[in-house]
Amino acid sequence: MEQHFASIIEAVGEDLTREGLIDTPKRAAKAFKFLNNGYEKTLEEVLNGAIFTADTEDMVIVKDIELYSLCEHHLLPFIGKCHVGYLPKGKVMGLSKVARVIDMYARRLQIQEVLTKQIADAIELATGARGVAVVIEAKHLCMMMRGVEKQNSVMTTSVMTGIFRKEISTRSEFLNLINR
């Protein structure tokens, strides 16, 4: 990967022997691997057994979880926050595991629409929840730094499964709670 970054740097007209660029291909390769380390993880590893029996059926919400991902079309970041809600059916997920599931999928080349669905599907699979709701709000540098160059646009995506999809009151409760 280092070699490829060196070729890219040279292709834009830079001199790889310039002091500030001498170790850049190595640093860029290391950073790119880190930014895409979600490929190295599985849902089972991320959850690490932190699914617990719980006698509750009330809504669980974790909101404002920051996320960082790379747009698969331009390899530029999109940055935002994710809100997750689920209705347990005898099992709950360790709190930190919600954030870890988000990170696992966000740390892959992505589009926001697919990321939202992957998170919802993983939480539903892991918990057997009666329904899962995921909303992501993000700014995309591919739209801010190039192309239309719009600085204040925010993309919002949502996925609702189970009861969140079927019952408007449940969906409304979730949306009201995350927008407080």
C-alpha cells in the first residue's frame, strides 16, 4: 500500500524526496488501514458475548454516537452521528457494544444508506429485538471539498425494522426522543 501512496503523491506532481513527504507513503498506508479496520472485525468479536438476559421490553436508545467513515466513491470522509433505538425481547446489548457495532461498519468503505442498514440488521440479529431504529446524520467531505462544494448540507438516513416500521407511535416516540 505504501508503494501505491508513493505513486499517487508523485502523480499529483510532488517530490517524494521533499522533507515533509519522505515518510508520508508509510504514514498514509498506516492511516488508511486504521480508517478501514472494520474489515478485520466480525460481529461476534465486537459483541464479545455482551448480550444479556433482561426482563425489559422498554425502548433502549443510545444517541449522538459519533462516527467517521470513508465514502466508497471518492475515498473522502463523512462524519456525523448515529442514533440507535431498539425494543428488547428478553435480551439487551452492552452499552459500549452499540458504539462498537457502529464503528465496525463505519470503518469500511461505505455509503451512508448501506451503513444505516448494516447497523440496524446487526443489532436486530444480535439482540433478537422486536424492532430496531437507526438514524444517521452526516456531513460528506466529497460534497463539501469538491463537486458542488456545499458546506452546510447534512445527509440523514434512517432504517426502521419490526415495531418501529409497523407502529407509527413507536417510531414517533423514538424520533421525538432523539431530537430533544
